[in-house]
Amino acid sequence: MDILYDKDTISANIHTKWAGQTVHFVKRTDSTNLMAKRLADRKFPHGTLAVAEYQSAGRGRLGRSWQAPRGTSVMMSLLLLPEFEPKYASMLTIVMGLSVAQAVNKLGFDTTIKWPNDVVASHKKICGILTEMAVEGNKIRNVVIGVGININIKKFPEEMADKATSLYLEAGHEFDRSLVPGLVMEAFEKNYEKFAKTCDLSLLREDYEELLANMDQPVRVIAGEDSFEGIARGITDIGVLIVERQDGTYTTVNAGEVSVRGLYSYV
């Protein structure tokens, strides 16, 4: 029997000051990020949460499409109206990745983060995040953070089965999806407020590194002809990965420039 999932059931599980206090829910949309942008144009407040049961044009990073069967996932986008400078907004993707991992772990899981923001369970991805920003002059007009979490998906296409998983596949039973947005909003609100104090990750580094799957693990940094192997040693205050090279020297790796992989698995 399907568990009810709508604006009322989602809102009933959100216990925050501002994050997700306004929930806009639809059965079908093009993408929740586009939905949140339209809400921004209609002057919806900071912390508005756009949620959909189905996306016809869901998107992931690098313009990839992102699809999930109806009734299986949490697809939502959070509208933010930050007062800090645009150059800091990219770090919000890491803030959300940390928040999702913390939220899912409250459901009894042992999820970790593959740097910078892939939430993983059993070395497989359970969440995708896409952050987009609109700027006016030198100020942020709005930031929209889209989140897709695999909850009750029972099977993935063959080409994804070794890279993706769901809470259902990890635990062997279905979950009430209405619980998840509230848990994410609670964690994100706390993390965002810490971030906004400093406009960096200094107050979140310890929490993030506790969940970092790559922490003190061998990694391969894939950067064309400059690819190398080393040991991940955590992140800087701006979320850049610190890698100890085989000669004992340290270098930093920017997520926008290179890809980091574990030597023996996706993580």
C-alpha cells in the first residue's frame, strides 16, 4: 500500500525556523529547480521548498538528464536568498551534501560523502545535487539547490546498478518519503547558518571530514596528463580536497577542474 506523500505530509514533518517552512508541492513538473526559479520570480520567501512527485525534465550536473520512477524518490529544490557575495555560493553544494548525509543517517544508515558532495551508501550513490545561481550586478538574486534522493527504487538499469543504490535496496524495506525533506531541512538550516557566519566551511569541516568516504584513503586524481595517486587528507575551508602525494608533499584539488576516484571502487 502506498504511503501518502503530499504537501500536508511533508509539511507535518518539517520542524525548522525557515528552511522548508513554505512547501510548494506538485504531482508533475519539468524540474524542481525550474519550479523553484518560477517561485522566486513570484517573490516566494527564502527557504521555500519546491517538491514534485515526478520530473519530466530533471537535470543533473553537466546537463545530464535525471529520471526517477514515480513514487520512489524525493525530488526537491530549496530556494535561497543569500546576502553574501556570489563567489561563496558554490560551497552551498557541499553544505547540502553534508546535510543530506546527516539526514539519511538519522534513518539508521551509515552513509558517507564522496568528495565533494556525492552521498553514498555501500560505495554507491544515493543522492544527486544541482546548485544554480541567478545574479543581478554583483549581488545574488537567488540560489536554487536541487536534491534527488533514491528512496524506494527497487531496481536500477544495468548501466547504473554498480554506481547507484536506494534506501530500499540498502535496508530491504520501503520508507515513508514524507520524513526525508524535514530531516534534510533541519540539518541544512543548522549547517547553512554556520556557513553564513563565515562564508566558508570552517565551522563545518570537522562534521564533513567525519563523513568523508575519501578521508585518509587512496585516491586517483584524474587531471589529464597531470593525473596522480595519493592519500586524501580532508578539505580546506573552501571545500578543496587536500591530497598527500606519494613523495609526501601536499596539493589541493578543485572539484571544478578534476575528478577524484578511489583506486578500487566508485568511492
